[in-house]
Amino acid sequence: MAVSQIDPNGLNVGQLGSRNILINGSFTISQRGNYTSATTIGNTHTYYLDRWKSRANTVSGTLTHSTGYPFTRSQTALLTATSAGTGYMQLDQLVETNFYQGQTVVLSAWIKSNNSNARIGCYTGTWSNPAIHSGNGSWEKLSVSFTVGTGYATPLVRLGILSDGSWDVVSISSGDYIEVSEVQLEVGPATPFEHRSYGEELAACQRYYQKYSGGSAIGLLNMGAMYSATSAQFFQNLMVEMRSAPAVSSSNFGVSTMGGTISAASQVLIAAASGQFVRIIATIGTNFPIGSNVFPRVPSGATGFIAFDAEL
């Protein structure tokens, strides 16, 4: 089935901005890594593509981030079972909002699957009635409308191979898949998918997650200073204001003086933070003079990063 990129109503899509409540519904942003090769997913909700948590329960599965064919301005997320069993595979996005309580909204997505239990829906205190794919292996536009429950602040959008009722357990065969693109949640009625620029989508994702990375011996953050012989302190203004004070993670993160040897950090902690800045303490093994200027670095020949996470 060919997927039309033309608005059938003749609308100027540029005049319909800020409709999609979801972030990265086109799957164009992937700050955490390149998943064009199949990446194994397991029974723990894990972020790979920005704002989307992936999970495969009981069965083994993979996630592949494709170029988006036949979509011209979007990419796709493909979940594929690599074993058989009674379980589920899914993509979830928690929505940070309480503005839509009591309103009728529409969830839509392009879905391709060879399993007739591929479906989309939303939890807002109760599960909405899902829209279900035929399982014939072709692209189908699914759409479902529902009323957002009152008193429920974080709607959960879910797409996957799932059962009726609790949306959990269903029979899955090795090779079963669901491929997803252009996911949109909006106050009804449904409109054509909202294409945001890469910069707009990235900034929206960075409200929840920001990653600073570099190659061989490249500085990552602002210059800092030693406040003890083995502890360095850095202040960093964040790229965009984050949803809340973030947590930190890092890999191959080190510290050096100007032109000096890089000392690997054994521990990286946030000493203070807001949605706008962080103060980082890095513990290193080398004694540097207290008060000396130091630089956050990645060891030569290594890849590394430091990331800040304010996900829901």
C-alpha cells in the first residue's frame, strides 16, 4: 500500500503548527545512539529513540531505526520478535501534560505488521479502545479517539503487539514485527501529520534528555577547576531548559589540565542542578593542584559522553 504524503483536504500544513502533543513522532531524533542495525531490547522499559521507551516481555526482540521508506520526511521504529512465546512488544511515550483532561483527543499512526494483534491506544486512568492493524504486512493508517480522564496528569501512549483487555499478553511468533511512523496525538478531529524541523524536534527532546559527546580527546563541557586534589568541579548551562533538575550518566569521561594527561573519572555526580544548569563533581585518580583549571575530556582513541536525564 502506498503512503500518501499529500494532505487530502488541501490544507496548508504550515498553518497547522503545534498540533502534535507527542514529541519525536517522526522518530527523527536519536541522541542515545545509532540503531540502524538491530538492537536487542528486553523486559525493562528502555529509552533508545528519544521520548520512546521500548520493551519486549517474555519474547526476545530487536529495535531497528530505519530511514523511513516510504515516508519522505519521517523515519520508522521497527520492533521484531526473535523468539516465540506468550508476551508482548511495545513502544511507549509518557505525555507531560494535564491541560487536556476531559477533552476528546485523537491518536493516529502509520503501522505495518504481520500480526493482527498490532494496535495503538492510550492509558489515561483507563485504557482507550485500541485501533488494530489487519496483520496483512502492509502500511495502514490507524486512528482512535478518546476522552482524557480527569485527575490523570501523564497519559501513556502505547503502540505494539499486545492483547485486548489489559493489553499485555498475546501469542507472538519469531519474525512477528510492528513498524511505526508518524505518530500523532492531538485535540480532535484528526489532521495531517505535523512535520516539525529537526531543530524544533531536537529542542523538544532536549527538555527531557541532553547528551554531550566527543571523539578523541575532545572537550565536552565548560572549563572547570579542582576543588580538592582529586575532585574537579564544572558548571554547565544546559542547551535548553529541562523539565526538572536532571540526573547524570557518563562513559569514558575524564579530566585534564591544559595539555596534560587525561585522568579518568571514577565517579561523576551532580552536586546541584536546576532545569537550566548543573554543577558536576568528577572524582579522578590523579592529583592536580587545588584551584587549577581543568577540562572535561574523552581519552584519546575512545568515544565517550556525559548525559543529563529528566525523563518522566
